[in-house]
Amino acid sequence: MEIRFQSDVGKRRNTNQDFAAIYVNKANITLALLADGMGGHRAGDVASRQAVSEIGTAWEQTTLTDSEKTAQWLIQKIQQESQAIYQKGQTQEELNGMGTTIIAVALFGDQFTIANVGDSRAYLLRNHTLTQITEDHSLVNELVKSGQITAEMALNHPRKNVLTRSVGMPSEVEVDVAIHYFGAQDYLLVCSDGLTNMVSDQEIAATIEGTPALETIVQQLIDQANARGGVDNITVLLIKVGGEGL
């Protein structure tokens, strides 16, 4: 299994409020984390960096090797971190209201546990088909689900960036969690909306399948988002499952 990730400030922003990192626990199980922060001035990057680093550091101290126990651990830790970020925002005026999305992926050989809050996304590319495996916690997605707007209308909706859930909200946040199995040649893509708002799913799939090296794929996806305007920070984390097994 191979992992590569990169974050880019984009073309319009002065600071990068995305943050991603990889952590390994005492049982040698890898946890990949990606967060897209929000808040005025530098509050968003404070929230995203804190969420990733504190959850990741806690993971390093565990001995978890079970996907279901990890699912429960991730729910608890993300909820704890949400409260910690909210409380920190109450102590400093410039951080008030800060928050972040989060996606956490723990890798267990032939399966993975994924937890998410917000509208950063995870996709699985299998048999030439790219499938989103997380749900956006956003106002626009709720409008699509209720039939008030179409998926096509959602692409350019003026309130596209309004989240219904985030890490750092005052009430306890609901965390989506799932366990999936890998196929022998799968790719798992985790990304912030700086990519998906600029590059279509079809283009993402074509880039992944048309390029052999993971580092090159990650860079090309970032370059494509920037070529379309790069209106937001762009973070791409890509996992490749290789060979006949794991």
C-alpha cells in the first residue's frame, strides 16, 4: 500500500487553512487525516492543524488493530476535539467561531475505517468507476436530498460552502463512520473541496488511471484545480492498493 499527499494554497487565498498528516500507532496501523479549516483571518488554519495534530498524536499512543473498535475511538476523539476547538474559540476573540472539516482513515490491510465531518470527501476508484463514499454535511447537499434543487444546480449554488456539521460547533457533533473493504487495485482519494469544486469526478478518475506514479497524480490534480482558478486551498491524499493482495 502506498500513500502520497500534498496541500496547496491555491490562487486566491493568502493562507492555507487545509492540513493533512499521517500517523502510525504502536501496532503499526496507519491513520491518515485531512482537515479543511474555516474562520476569519488565521482561525481556520488553527482549527484544522489542531484537529489533525491532536487526533493524530492520540492515535500514536494506541494499540488498536480492530476496525470496529477504531470506529468507536474515532467518533469519541473527533467529538472531544470538536469541543476542544469550540472552547478554544471562546477564549480568544480572533478565534471565535473557528471550525474545520475532518476525514480520518485507518488502514487495516484489506479494509479501512473512515470517519468524517463536513464536506471534505473520500472517493474509491474501483474497476474504472469513481464513487464518493462520504456524504457532504452541507446545506446544498440537504437541498439536493430533499429534492429542492438538482445535483447540477448544486454545483454553482451561492450557499455551497455552508456546512451543517463541523468540528468546533457548540453542540456535540455527529460523526459519520463506516468500514470498507479494499479491492486489489483500488485507489482511495481523500480531498478538500478545493479540488472537487474545480475538477469533475470524471476528470479526477481519468487523471488517476492515466498516471502511474502517485506523486505525479497528486500534483496533476492540484495543477488542474489551480488551472481552473484555484479559488480555495487544495489538499489531495491518495492511497494505492497494489498487487494481487495486500
